[in-house]
Amino acid sequence: MGKEGNIMPAPNRIIELVERFTENFNYYQSIEYNEEDLRNEFLNPLF
């Protein structure tokens, strides 16, 4: 059996963050979105 058998599904929280990022991609690429916003919205929830 190859590595495919060891793949775990992503936790729901990760899926939610990816969906939010995908839905708001243009905003996240704008100059209005800054590093602090990124930390608060995406990084801090992981800890």
C-alpha cells in the first residue's frame, strides 16, 4: 500500500479557513488586508 492509505481528512476548522480564504481571495490580495489581519483571521485560530 502506498502513501495514499495514510491520508487523513482535514479538520473542519482548516476546511472553514480555506473556504473563507477562497471566497475572499481578492480582498486578501488587496493593500487593505495587512499582516495583523492575517494573523488574527488565519494563524491565531490554529493555536
